[in-house]
Amino acid sequence: MRRLVIALIATLALPLAMAVPAHAGGLDDAFAKVLVKKVKGANVKKHLQALQAIADANGGTRAIGTPGYDASAAYVEGKLRRAGYKVTRQPINFPESWSENTPPVLNLTAPTSKTYTPGTDFVTFEPSPSGDVTAQVQGVDLTLPPTPTPSSTSGCEESDFAGFVAGRIALIQRGTCPFVNKVMNAARAGASGLIVFNEGQPGRTDPYPLNIGEWRAGIPMVFASFAVGNELANTPGATVRLKVDANLVLGTSDNVIAETRFGDPRNVVMVGGHLDSVEAGPGINDNGSGSAAILEIAEEMALVPVKNKVRFAFWAGEEIGLLGSDQYVASLSEAQRDRIRVYLNFDMIASPNYAYKLYDGDDSDGVGSPAGPPGSAQIEKQFEAFYGSHSLPTVGTDFDGRSDYGPFIEVGIPSGGIFTGAEGIKTPEEAAMFGGTAGVAYDECYHQACDTIANINDTALDVDSDAIADSVARFAYNLRGIPARTAPQAAVAALSAS
């Protein structure tokens, strides 16, 4: 029945799509109303039940590198193919295993000598490649002494490395942005090694083991205590020996990508969310919820003759460092990137103690992360208009780099989306706006085994799925207000789903 209805819509809409310009009250408005009605929370939840069953059959997880992720990708691919899409599997690499052969070394060799103790003063950043380098340390935009949160933005921007001398070991402070941003910026600046040290605020002084999922810098990396970092930063001409002796084995997994048959390939509306869970659990809210909503919307609009090409992406490896989206963006030529007019990201849209949070494209709150690339404000306003038309409040949430919009923002692609909250604590003001419980996490099962089908708020799932459908439909016909990008026309032929 669904395929029959879609085919009928396509037959009726194609002549109109070619004849009627998109404008308020035009095809964008009409299609948005139809798609919102057809996308139902109950159907989205059926996809979540399927993902739960996949996790149940595969050790309780859908993490990258596990049979649970492979089965999840196969499920999504099968649904998309049956709906009429040509589906692309994009292979990506991820650290399949990592182990250290010998303890790491971090020694001050000049102007004086000092040996730092592994496990106490510093730990290896998993999955650091092997390397043995002796070089001068150079601090990168450090905040010393530390200030109250939010504090250091050390290494978060490529501009932080202005004046960095290639071949030196980058000394970077924890804070604000994901570790992976710091690592890759250091690599691009020509660092021969990397020492990230803790911020120095209460509770943020000691090193601790963590896996940042990033190896592509190709340099040895360690995480040090604040005391070590502060000492090196305040020792003129400090030179250290940094050594990591490790075995790193890379695995291969897949992003799942599909795009509409219709639509101008010079104007791509990209819609994405990560399909993988953490190892600890099935990841039904994080991020089965976003993936399931995207899949339902893709099914419902498969054969509709949209004006702009719509590309759907189900990312692998988000939980270990945005690997799927980052490698996807890195694989695109500049011309291909310029064809992506907007990127919409949906990661956790059904948190049990939810708030309707929209990515703050214009930085209207004036705090935290800056505004997104030009066009991001318009995306935020489009979502606000949907919630406002249903008398539902919203609040802003920063582009803090924790989800798959990060690589798109980094190359200047306008981005936006919805987020209902993770381990953060709901405020009394938010409880008054959205209901739920103040002083409690938005999702108490975040990254835990209890993130099951029982962890889903059905109201948030239904409302947010409709909001996604509304914006996807409108951008599919109307990109007015989104700044044009500048790829050469000759690149159109290269723009198949990448």
C-alpha cells in the first residue's frame, strides 16, 4: 500500500513540480503537510523494535565491528532498497584492536632531565600509533592558570596553530571541543607528537585512560596530568622524548547512503544520523531513534519528484570518534561538498526526560560554541517554525562537536537538527517548559545497557519525527535563504551518492 500511495503521489506531483515554483504556500508547503501526516511515530517505533531485536540476537549491542552493527546496516539497506532507492555502502576504517607492547615513555630531556611515570603522570591515548620522537614542546593556545568552565579552547581551531613549528611536539590543553579536533589540527600543523594535558580545574587534573577512536594523525599521542602539562608549558625550551610502542589493527565497516531518484544533484539536502551504538548496550535512543525516524521518512518520500536531491546517511563509528561522517566528508571533492546545501543531523530524538533542543545555528544565546556556517540560522528557524505552529517550546543547544554535524560544519556546510538530551541534567526551567523531572538526566540510560526500547519517550519520538519530516520536505523543494555554494558546474556529473 505504501509503495502504491507513493507512486500515485509521484504521478500526480511530477507535472506540478516542473511547473510550479517553490514558495511559501507552494509545493514545499503542500508536500510538508502530506509527509508529516504520513510519518507516524508508531511506524518509527517498529524500526526501533527491529533494532532492539537485532541487538538481542547479537550480544546486546550494535557497536561498530560487531555482528549487531552489520545486521543493523543490512536492515536499513533492505528497507531502502525495497522502497526503491539505490543504496551505496561506503567502506570506512576503524580501530578493530589496539594493545601496547611496552609501557609508554615521556621524559624531559632538556634543559633538565626528568622521567614521568606511566599511569600516574600520563597515559597513552588509545589508539595511538607507534612512534618514538624527541623534539621541543610547543604550547598551543593554553589557558594558564585555568579558568572556570568553559575554559580552554586549546587546539580547537586550526588558527590556534598559527606560528607552530612543524616537527615539534604539540602541547594542548583539554577543554571545550572533542579530543579528535585537537588531534587532527595538530597533525595538519605538522606536529611530530601530541601531549594533551588535563585542564587543572577541580576534578580535571589527573590523566585517565580513554579511547578517542582516532589514529589517522599517524603520530604518538599521550594524555598527561595538569601538573605535567603545566610544568612543560612553563619550562622554556622544554624538549621531551615521547614514545608509544603499540599494535594497531584496523577494521572495515560501512556507512549506508541513499538518495532520491528525483532532484537537482547541484542542490543536495543531506539528512543523517549514526546507526551504531556503544558496546555497552543496544543504543535504541542513542541513536536508534534518529536513524529510525530518518528511515521512515526516506520510505515515505522514496518516489516523490522533489526539486532538490535528498541524500540519507546512516553513519558508522560515531561512538568512537565521528568516524563515518568524518571519512565521508573527507572523501568528497570540494565541488561535491559545495553541492551539499544543508546537512540535517538527528542524534537522540526520544530521550525519556526530553527537551526539544535545536542546534543553535545563529548563536543567539551568545555563549558556548559559535554560530554554524551561514545558512545554519535559517535551518534553526525552519525547525522553530514547526514547533511554534504546534505551540511547542524549544531551547537552543550548542554545536559542541559531539555528533556527526561536526565534519560538515568544519568545511562550511550549513547544519542543524534536533537533540532531546543525553547525560546532561534537566533544569527547572526546562521541566516547566517540557514536563519531566528537573535535576535528573535527560537520558539516565545514556551509553548504558538499559538504553533499550523501554527507554524511548513516545511523545518526543512522534513529535520530533514530524518535525524532521516537515523540514526535510520543505528543503527538498525550497532552499531559498540558504546561501548558494560555488562548485563548478562541470562537477555535476560526479555527484552520485558518494
